[in-house]
Amino acid sequence: MSWEVSISELKTEKGTRWKVTRRLPGLLVAETKIFSSKEEAQRQYEGWLQ
């Protein structure tokens, strides 16, 4: 079983945030991290893909 990884943009009252989530399909297991920088979010996303 492999992780599904996603990145999405969130609009908040504090500005734009980036949410990076990985989950195992079919199981109730997920991890989410929120970033204020798109570059940091992209690094996390790429790290989870490896």
C-alpha cells in the first residue's frame, strides 16, 4: 500500500496558507501539515513523494 499525497491552497483571514496531506487509501490514517510559504509546502510534498 502506498501513500496518496496532495497539496492545496487555503484562503484564510491571515492570508494564503498551503495544506499538504498524505493518507493511506482504505485506512483511516492521514497526516496534514499547514505552511505559510508555497516553497516550504512544495518541499514537504516532494519529500513525501520519495
